[in-house]
Amino acid sequence: MAEQPCVDLSKTEEILASYPHEEPSLIQVLQDVHRAYNYLPCDVLVRVAMVLDVPLAKVFSVSTFYKAFSLEPQGETIIKVCMGTACHIRGAGQLVEELERKLGIGAEETTEDLQFTVKTVNCVGACAMAPVMIVGEKYWGSAKPARMEKYLAGGGEDED
Amino acid sequence: MRIESFDQFKTLQAEAGKRDEAQPKKILVCCGTGCLATGAKEVAEAFVHEITERGLDVEVGYGVKSTGCHGFCERGPLVAFLPEGLLYTKVKAKRVPEIVEKTIIGETIIPGLLYKNPVDKKRIPAYEEIPFYKNQVRVAMRNIGRIDPTDLMDAIAHDAYAGLAKALFEMTPDEVLDEVELSGQRGRGGAGFNTARKWRSCKAAPGDRRFVLCNGDEGDPGAFKDRSIMEGDPHSVLEGMIIGAYALGSHEGWIYVRDEYPLAVVHLQLAITEARKHGLLGENIMGSGFDFEIQISRGGGAFVCGESSALMRSLAGQTGEPRAKYVHSTEKGLFDLPTVLNNVETWAGIGAIIANGGAWFASMGTEKSKGTKAFSLVGKVKNTGLIELPMGTTLRHIIYDIGGGVLKDRPFKAVQTGGPSGGCIPEELLDLPVDYEKLTEAGSMMGSGGMIVMDDRTCMVDVARYFLAFLTEESCGKCVPCREGLKQMLAIYDALIEGRGNVGDIERIETLAAGMQLGSLCELGKSAPNPVLSTLKYFRSEYEAHIVDHACPAGICRDLTAFEIMPDCDGCHACTKVCPTDCIAGEKKELHVIDHEACISCGACLDVCPTDSIRTFPKVELAAKEVV
Ligand SMILES: Cc1cc2nc3c(=O)[nH]c(=O)nc-3n(C[C@H](O)[C@H](O)[C@H](O)COP(=O)(O)O)c2cc1C
Ligand code: FES
């Protein structure tokens, strides 16, 4: 991993203070950390391992096992394209291709200006509106590659 | 108010009922994830604004209620009007003033907003008359779409916690167990294990501390019933868990919710706080002397964590790797203590079973599969959404009568059930009554109740490959047969869809499948070959076409498929607009032509062509054509 600048640990301390200092808290703490920093910074993991009294190797093993965690900084806006079965058979693959054409990055990649990260996920539970794409917090149902500009700009109402 | 006795609960029920009756007219705005995506929140706010602004809440007596998922997600945002039972679909916030003016004040229907039956194109005003709803029987989803999930009093007015009160004050823990046994209910999370038997085996395990867990991981792609239950009626899940804990003598519970379900977490957390405040959860529940606490744990996004032993490891803060099955979690589960884990839908049914009796539940369904089952009907079907039906309903009834048939009236090819552990069921078996046994016999599974309808534009080799890719990604890597078997199988499938298949590939797939079924540690690996074997069984000729003719009969596999425009093209330009590589040429109103060199065979043109004038053909023929 590339050398990372030290991050502000005060947010980490706050999060750690709200959980019992034991192994079962690990995943919940990492989730809060991820939300706070948008990824899991290396020095934060060291601190978490120390406070929860869990070996650092174990903290890394958990951090890399679950899909929700990233060890690299994420883009400001996370774009999730659903690759669940319902979305797959209704053409979700074309959305990822269109994103690649528009942003120049593939799945699980981040644009250089840290603006967008594209992720593929397995079903977000909105299968009835497949294919589904989430830009930031906004869900787009029956998503079409031709409307990608609009989704990325984040505005406008859905057409019927 | 904190409830301290059975009588106080009855008083609260009466109060809640009165409050409900005081406002007989309601506007129910569906605020499930699906409808929120299409702007339901704005619609609900617009109604509240419009109604209060005009003083209609007092005058006409209308109240606005944001509810959980009505199930009919594709038509959202959905708005229902009670007591008229009118349903408007695809409601936009900007039309709310017009709706208030015409429908609420003027008492006239706006035909354009009514649901149009795709079968006969007729518009249907009444919620109850829409075939999608008419044929349903709701138990686990009894209150979804009817109550505001963030309002405990509303839930209580609709019988929430009545089963719990009955259990705590009128039944012993053993009587609760007997009632659940009488219901014959089986687990709704996949394997269909008998609920009462699981509970009894946990209860028989020695020790004082035991856990009650709820599996809200819902990892099967294409299934979202658990999400809708947790979002739309979180109290039903809590009630079931408290009843189960009472029967088992447990005092600690956890709900494990997928990270992808943020709204479910919010609603569950709110429900827990409210229930605790009212003495329905926590210490001395309803003054009965029974204590039980529930905590929420957000999953980390790993499919395998839906498996029981992996889930318990994940709850303990570890990586979600399953362990061998001979250790029963009912004896050694979470923190190695006796544990009962049930699915969200299983728990949601318990309150109703206790309130109405096990015999009532057992009167529905088939001999070995009792009661009702929730399904998410999705894919290439006209009415997609969430449904609940008695076990034993035929696939044909579900897909054609409720689902309205295949999208664009294309030919039906298969329905996929059971997620990555399930299989694809072909047209010949459409009259199959759906229950645990029948689906397993057909080479599929009940799983989480996802039903994905596929039409002739679905390649079965591609579908099997899709699930293999999914499972390769999600395999935890602990055991070799699953980790390596999936990888090798996927490599063969990649060759098949790229036209590099060899004679003997099918046999190699079958050998690998048999090894994985025998040797894998957990059900993920053991059941991973199901999508492969079921497609091989019912759609073998498609495999052969890929291998022998290097052709994809469905025209999906890109390396094998070319596209061409037929002479009946009217030159509408619909395809040129969507083509990502701009490889379609042609003047408006004249025949268009595809440049085969530049075409990436994505199929976007075919999907939008209004005259159905684009056809696929095997790419190998292209080479032959060029020679000529
Ligand atoms: C790979 C795998 C994934 C599973 N995913 C889920 C799931 O997402 N939700 C669920 O309820 N059960 C899931 N199960 C089944 C659980 O192991 C367990 O049987 C179930 O939660 C028990 O509850 P029930 O008896 O109420 O169905 C999964 C099983 C396996 C092997
Ligand atoms: S398959 Fe995409 S939301 Fe479920």
C-alpha cells in the first residue's frame, strides 16, 4: 500500500468510546470508521487494534474480508451498480460499460480527482426496478445507459 | 407510557384503535426503498403540505401515512386512499395538488393514474381488484403497506404485540412451543428446517445463557422480502423474537442486517427504541417478569455471512467463515453457547401464529409445507414486486395470473428460484406447485423466495456462469473444493461463452460439480453446482450449441453473436440514439445498417426497437458471409 499521510485520529477516538472494548465490537467500529473517513486508513486500524485488544493481523483480515470496507481512499461520490440476478438479466452490465466510457474507470476504481468511485454490488433489494444504480444516496430504477449524464449530475426526475 | 400489566396493554390497544378510527380516511404513501427511489418522500411531503394548508385534515378528515412497501415497486410511487381502496400508481409530487383537488375534494377519479392491467389494458381503480393483490394471502407481510412503520401506536392498532401479550400472560413457554409445532412452520431463510424442532433442540441444550438471532442478511440476489418486512413492519420481527425468547428462556437477541439495507436499520432501531420505551422490550416486559434485549448488528457485505455459523462468527467480530455442520449451533452457536437463528420472515410469522393459533396457520399450504410464503417476483415479468401466497401455488399462477405474464409478451424460458444455491425451472414444469419438496425435486430450492423470470433473450449458459462468478467472488476460501472447484468451473464457462468450448467440457463440469457437492465444507459450496446442473438438465442443447456450433441461441453471449437490421425497419432512429459505439447508420425513415466491425454486440438496439426489426445470428455466419 502507498505511504499514507497521518489522519486525524480524534474521530476514531470518539467512535471507539461508544463501543465496549472487545473483539465483538470490531466490525461495528470499522463500519463507523469507514463512514467517518470514507475508507479505513492504516493508522486508524493500528489504533483500533490496540484499543480493542485484537491482533493487528486480525483487524486486517476482517478489513479485507468484507465488501463494505476499502483500504484505499474513496471518491467523494460512490456509484453503486447492482449486479444482482434481476439487474444482470435486465442489462446492468451495459451501465458499467457506459460508466467506463464516461469516467474512464472500471468497477472498484476511483477517478484520479477522487470525485467518483464505481462499485458493483450484489442486489440492493430494489430488484423490481432493475437495473438499479445508486449515485451517492440516490437510487435510480430502470436505469438506462443513455441517461448516465443525468445520473452523474444527480438531478432531474425520473421519466416514466 | 410504560406497560406494566396485561390490562394496561389492552388499554393501550383500545387507545390505539380509537386513534385509528378517529381518522377513517387515509392517504397511504408507500415509502419503501423502491418507491423512495422514484420520489415517494417528496410525494408524501406534498400531500402533508397540501392537506394541512387547505385544512382538509379537519374538514374532510384525511390523514397522510408513510407506509412500508406495498409490493408493487415497479409502479411506484404508489398512493392508496382509504376507505375507498383506490390506488394511484407512478404518482409525481407535482401532481399532488391536482389529486387533492379532484380526488379528495372533488371525489372523482383521475383515470391516468390508475393501474393499467397489462393483460387486457383495462384500468383498475380498486386496490383489492388488481390481480397482483387479489390473489395474495398475507401472514408475514400482514401489516406492510397498511401501517406507518415508524409509529408504534399504528402497529398496535393493527394487532402488533397481541400475540406476545397472549404468550406472556396466557401461555407457558412450553405451550408456546406446542403452538409453533402445531403450525408446522418451517424456516423461511432457505433450508426449510422445522421451526419448533430447532427451538426444542436449543432448549434441551444445557446452560443458562442462550441467544435468539434474526438473519436479515438476505444475500440471494433478486430477493428482497426480508428488506421489505424489516422496513415496513419491524415490530413483527421484534414480536416474533420476543415470543421465541420467552419460549426458549433467552434474554439476549441480535438482528443481523445487511449493510446494503440502511433504511431497514433505521426502522428497526426506531422500533426497538419505541418498544423499549413502552415496556414491550427490555426488562420486565409488560410487567410479566420476563426480560429480553435486542441489538442490531450491521453486516459487512459478504454473502457467506447469511450461513448460520459464518453469521455467528461475524457477530463475534470475526471474518465470516463457516464451520463444519456436525457442530449444531442450537447447542454451540454464538460465543459457543446455545443459539437459535431464524430468518426475518420466519420471525415475522410467529406473532400471527400465536395470536391466531397454530391450526390456523397449518390450514394453509401443502401437506409438508404449511402456511404462506413471501416471494419477490422479478426479472422479465410484467408485474414485478413482492407477493405472499399459500404454499402449493403453481408457478404458472404466480407468473401469469399475478405477474401478468412475460414482459413484452416474449416467450417464457425459465424461472430461477433459490438464488445462487437454486436452479432454473423450465416451461414444462410451470404447473409445479411451489413448496420446499417440489422445488428441490426439480433441482432448485426455495431459498429466500426470489423468483426471477427469464425470457427467450436469456442465455442459460450465461446465467449459470453469472452464478459461478458470483459464488467465486463470495466463496470465503476456507475449503478447497469450493474455492478451487468454482474457479475451475468458471474458467470452463468463460471458454464456453467466448466460443472456445471443447467437446468434453460438459462432462468436466459434471465431474467438478459432483466433487464440490461431496467435499465442500458448507452449503455454499455444496449447493453451488445447482444452477449449473439444473441448466444442464433442462437446457443441454444450449450448451451443445455453444460448444459445437459456437453459437449462442439466445443471442446474448457477445463473442458469439452478431446483429442485423431487417428490411421492415422504419428508420425511427431509436437504435442509433442508444448505440454506445455509434455503429448504426441510416437516414431517418430509411433502412438502417449495422457496421459489424464496430458493433460490440451489446444488444442495446434490440431492446429499444419498437418494430422488433433487429435480429441476432451466430457470428460464425458473418465470416461465411464475408467470404461470399
Ligand atoms: C451460503 C448461505 C447463505 C445463506 N444466506 C441466508 C440469508 O441471507 N438469509 C437467511 O435467512 N438464511 C440464509 N441462509 C440459511 C441460514 O444458514 C439458516 O439456515 C437460516 O437463517 C435459518 O433460519 P430459518 O430456519 O428461519 O430459515 C444461508 C445459507 C447459506 C449456506
Ligand atoms: S438484483 Fe439488483 S436490486 Fe436486486
